[in-house]
Amino acid sequence: MDRRVFLARAAAAGGALAATPCRAGSAAGVTKRPGKPRGTRPNVVVVVNDDMRATDWRALPKTQKELQGGSWYPQFFSTLPICTPARVSLLTGMYAHNHHVLDNIGSETVAGYNAFLQNGLEEVSLPVILQNAGYYTGLVGKFMHGYDMNSRQPKGWNRWVARSSGGYTGFDLMIDGVNSRFSKREYATDVLARYALEFIANAPADRPFFLHFSPTAPHAPYVPAKRHRNRYPGAVVPRDGSFNEEDVSDKPALLAAQPLLTPEQIAEIDRSEQLRLQMLAATDEAIVALIQSLRKSGRLENTCFFIMSDNGAVLGQHRLPSSKGLPYDPIVRIPMLAWGRPFRQPSVGRLCSHADIGPTVAELAGTSMPGADGKTLLRPNLRDFVPIQIHASVVSAGGVGLRDYRSMYFEYTSGEKEYYDHRRDPRELDNMLRTGGPNPPEITLDLPSPEQLSARLAQVSTCRGSTCP
């Protein structure tokens, strides 16, 4: 895939692409069939970056070059866009309204690693399913909030190297049940890359492996590796209409109360943009090192990669200096790249999310993920919407909504509503259901009515398993 095309698609606002069902292509020898040797099942590497925005793909040029010919999914969404709920959806194939892990911190029944355990999700998680299917499994990097040095090693993992505390220097790793402290001279992404390479080198030759590689860049605190601190000079956040938005009176009350950003805040946002890109340079090197290691060992041809983020973020959009956990496009739309034998269609316009990754990997492994809400990417799917759920925060009352190829519709617990036509308004500036400000734009005839969307939302936001789109 031409890199310039890839980057242009990554930066473009979603919603305008036509649906293109994904086809598995030449899947012979990948998905297990009756009588098919176990050795033909692929290795799988899932890379989950942390808070990486669609525009941040420009910081992964080497990865894109190495994985040319893969499938680009520009309509990939985080359906509850904060770290832990998104990661739980990936590992269980469930939407948040079914796995009930709704936040990073807070009550143990709805937040973090403890909620993951209390809700019985460990037993049905992807690593357990894959381990039972004969895969050699490993996690290297971030797991989920609430996991620390006092936590036990979760089930399903043969190799466990998890972040437990600290930033990018002077950090701890939980390595197969033993807590290890690393000095300030070591950079976290580099250390994690070494352990990921070690996992690949030690993976049994007669078994397929599953590696969940989860570096923490570009999540704050913004600390790039020393060798990258001169990269991306002059980088700034794009100044589109949503940056320091002039009129937010159409937004829900908590957001409409946000003042305009000050020059000092804008300067800090731009500095954050540069640091985030610099941080991802180490991630780019790490992914390429994994690819090269697999190529050298002769295992790359039988490996599938999935590279994504847990969620995006706003940086100055809609007057917010930095935020996630909102239904806006820079936060929820996080383009994903898949590479491997089944993934040869350059751009796949289907709606998809983290909940689809588990079922897809399970099918590649010749097994299944019972009870998953998501759908495998190896088969056509004509879903019309993906659900978006938001937990209450200081800038949002929380609520539920829908995303499709063209629009975003959201209902807040406060009774407020938002509806944006991405074809006409890709930056989500004009809420067609506004209650404040000047007269809202008319809802065009080719869009569903709010009443139709509300009825569909009631179905999608309570769906389970096979009843989900």
C-alpha cells in the first residue's frame, strides 16, 4: 500500500466510506478445517498502542513499509473509548454493556482488573481459548488498570511480562509472577521490545503462538526516548474547525461550559503533539524488530498482525486540552491495520471494533469464541451500526449512541442528544439536535430520523451475542 495513501486515509474523517464486506481471500491453510494439520494455523501478533489517534499513524512509517499489502480498516471503533473497557472488549469479544467493565478506576464491580475478575471474564478470555486450542501465549506490556505487583498472573498466559507501575523510566514489570524494577537508564518501550523478541525466539517451533504486545506510547507522561527527541520539529495539532472550536453552544452542557483555550494551553497542546509522535518512534522500531525477527526465523509468512490503539483522544478539539471517554471522532475512530494471508484487500470499509478481534483470532486458530458480540473479520458482515458507550466523567454525563459510516447519534443520561452528519460535517461542529445556539442544520432526507435511531439504539445497546449487529 502506498504510504501517502495510507496516511491520507488515516487522517481523514470517518463516515463517508461505503461499506465493503471483508472477504477472507485465500484462507486455505489458515483457518482450521476438518483433517487440516494443526501446524498450518497462523501465529498471531496483536499490537495495542495506548491513546494513539488516527493522525498518529504518521509516526509509524517503518511499520507501514514492512506491512505493505495488508488490509486497512479506517472504520475501526473503540466502543467505550478508555483504556480498560476497550482492552476487555478485545480480550472477550464483548461490548461494554455485556462485559460491564466501564471505567479504569472506581468501584470494583465496574472498573479495572478487579471488575474483569469479578464479572467472570477471565475464563472466557481470548488467551484461555487459544491456550486450550494449543497456542503458546504471551502478554508483553500494558494489561489493564488495577493490575499491580500484588496481583496474580492471569490465566491463559504462558509468558507474562506486564506493566505494573511507573512511567517510561524507573518502572516495574511483573515477569511471570515476579516483580522487577528497571532503572531510569532503561526506556520502557525498548525493554518491552526485548521481552517480546525473547518470547518469539523461545516460542515452540511445533506450536503456533499468540503475542499480545502492548507498549504504552503515546500515553502521558510524554517522555520520548533520548535518541528521538529531535524528531518531528515544528509538529502541531491540525487547525481544523474543531480545534479550539469557536462555538460550542450546540454541545451538551458540561462541554458547552468549556472556555476557549488560552495561547499558553495551545502551545502546550502542540508540544504534546510533538512528544507523542517522538514516543511512537520507539514503538515503530519495536514492531519492525518483531517483523524482522519473524522473517529471519522463517515464521513471518505464517503470522498475522493486528495493529491498533485502545482509543484515541482529543487534543484541543471542541476546546478540550486533552480528553478521551467522549463519543467524538478523534476519540472513537481508531484505524486498524491487519496483515497476513487473509488480509490482502487494501481498504476494507466495514464497521468494526475491538469486539471483532477476539472472534477473528479464534477463527484463525481453528476455534471459536462462544458468546462474543463481535463478528469475525474473515467473513462478510453487513452491520449497520456499532454501539458507543460513554461512562460519566467531569466533561460528560455518560450515555449510549451509534456510529455508522456517515453519522454519529448519541443520547446522554442528562436527556441531551447529539447527531452529526459526517458527510456534511466531518469535524462534528453542528449538532442537528442542538438545544442552544442558532437554528440547527436540517436533517437531510437520506439520513435516519432521530426517532428511528433511538429505536435502533434501544436494540443495539442491549444486544447480546448473535443478536448484535
